[in-house]
Amino acid sequence: MTRLTAVLALVALAACSPEAGGSERVDQGDDDDDDGASGDGAVDPTGGRKANPVDCLSSCQNAFLTCFPKGAKEQTPLSLRLDEGGCIGTYGIDQELTIRCKDLEVCVDGACSDGTFSPLQFAFTPSSGVETVCYRD
């Protein structure tokens, strides 16, 4: 019986080894995952963010975010609450930020720009002209 157990163990190990074939993951390209990677191995510069209302509403579910202007080390806190058609909150100390999911816009103190969204982050370009990405805390 011991010899049979040893043979079965060797067969099981051989089936799990990388040389057994079929164990390597191959990128099949356009898989519609929001992981930020394209099928050619390049990283998606939008981080998986899209301009669609569903992802926008998902972004609005996050109560606390931190926003980073591209290329800057400064960060700006953002607190959000759901509002009709999107969300509204406080950007920094005293600026009002509104997200309008129907229009896919992000507005800071009334100045609006197009936004891109994912469930955990969103990006917009405020009047400063520097793209800003806000990540869930």
C-alpha cells in the first residue's frame, strides 16, 4: 500500500508542475476588466477610469477621498455625500465639488470639466489645467 501511495503522490505532483502544460496564464487581450492593463501588456494611462454614469455613481459611494494634481506632491482632501444625480462635497478647506453623473462632469466652485470614473477613483482637469486624480481613502 505504501508503494501505491508514493506513486499517486508523484502523479499528483507531476500534474501540478509548470511543465505539465496549461498552467501558464496568457493575456488574451480585450477582456473588459477594469484592472488598468491593456491586452498588449501596456498600462492604461487612465487607470481603468471610464466616462460612464455607472462608474460615476460608484465613485460617489466613497465618502472620503484624497486628490492629487498630476506631477505635484500636494494633496487635497475631499469628502462626498450622495446628491440627486451624483454627489456633492467639500474639496480642500472651503471649495464645493459637485459630480454630475448624467453629464459626466466634475465641478469645483461652479467651474466644470469632463470627468472619468471607476469605483475607487475619479479624475478631472480643474480650471488650473492640471489633471487631478482623487483616490478613495
